[in-house]
Amino acid sequence: MVWVKPYNRKFLLEKIKEYNEMIKENKVGNYEVVLSNEKNEKLIGYGYEKENDLDIDTLKLVGTDRVWMELSAREIEGTYNIIKKAHGKVGIVGLGLGYSAIEISKKKNVKEVIVYESEKDVIDIFEKNFGKQRKIKIIHGDAFKAKRENFDYFFSDIYEYKISMKIVEDYEKFNKLHKIKDYVFFGLEYFLLNARYEEVIWVFVPEIWMEMSKRMFASLQETNYLDNYKKLNPEVVSEVLAGLKPLLD
């Protein structure tokens, strides 16, 4: 069962509980952290939808009349491989509740984590919960106007669980701004698993992307979640893949 994570129920519940204890409900400016006991009929996970059998409260980052992040099954499952592959000097765009930054900073092979966050209130909430972290440096401002850096690994996490052409635009901008060895974005594996084979074979897909996608498929298969697999819009997937092709080749 080497491939089961991140869809292992025990792992998922332990992670949610761990962060529920670390992150406190509070409000700073226009942003608020709430512990929600709202239970929907459907559990929307990373790549699947099924009957909701998780009986646990989840943390939400709420601001300007919308939920910006929820430390839910989808978030933990969707960042698992991204966290696992992180190495060296890491860049992250989007702080959220700080889950990815903290988990990546725990890794022995990660030297430094630079997080770009445009909202000062979100940074203040993070620091109230976690204080100053030795490996983590948070830069307040526009990530697209940051000074040039050399990154071993770069994670763009600003897509609100959606696949769109913004992924292509940001890939091009960030790779022009910084020198990046390995670039990843939230939804990467899910996106590739939805791409048509006859389209993928003509794209120079980075090895790390292929590895992550294979791992996700194997995990879904071993947990029988393929029966609940939720497909993405094929036209959008094709458009994004076509946009990435000249940038990857």
C-alpha cells in the first residue's frame, strides 16, 4: 500500500486535527479564521467526489465575503505530492493558512522557504499562530514584482482549485522573473490525468510532473476512489496544455 497517501483516511484526519489544534480562530482586519462544523452531503476531495463520511471540523480563511482557503480533504490531498517533492530553496506564491509553508519547512532537504503574500492581514494571522519560523521568510507584496531569485522549487498556489489559462500566464511570468529548476502549481496532477494522451505525447512534460501524476493515479486506484473520479472540462484542459506546450518545449 505504498501509494495510498494522501487518500488514507487516518492520515487525512490526523493532519486536519493537528492543524485544528495549532491554528486558532481569530480576526485580523478583513480576514478571519473560523473553525467550521458545516457538513456537506458530498465530500469534495482532490480529483473525486463521494458521500461525506468525514466527521471533523475544518478551518477556513474567510475574507471579503468569500472563503479563500479551507484546510479540507481537497487541500491536504492536493498538496501532498507538492510537499513531498519540495527541495532546496523553495518559493511559494500564496500563504493561505500556512499549511504548505509549514509542512515544506519541516523537510530536512529544504533549506529555505520564501512565501509571497499580497495581504498583510493574512501574514499577521500566520504569525499569530506560528510566530517567526527559522526557515520561512514571508514577503509582503506583489509576487510578480518581486526581486529575482534562484529557486530549486517553486509552488504557485493562487488558483482557488480551478484550472484556467492563468496557470499558463503565471508559469511564463514567474519563469521569466526567477531562475526556477522545478515549477509546480496546485492541481498539477489532476490536470495532467485529465489531458488526452494524443495531446500529452506532443508536449515536453517535466519529469517531476509525470512522477506526481503517476503517484496520484496509483493512490486513487488503490483506495478505489477512481469509482468517484470527477473529470475536468476537457476543452479547458486542452487549452491550458496547448498554452504550456511552447513554454515547456
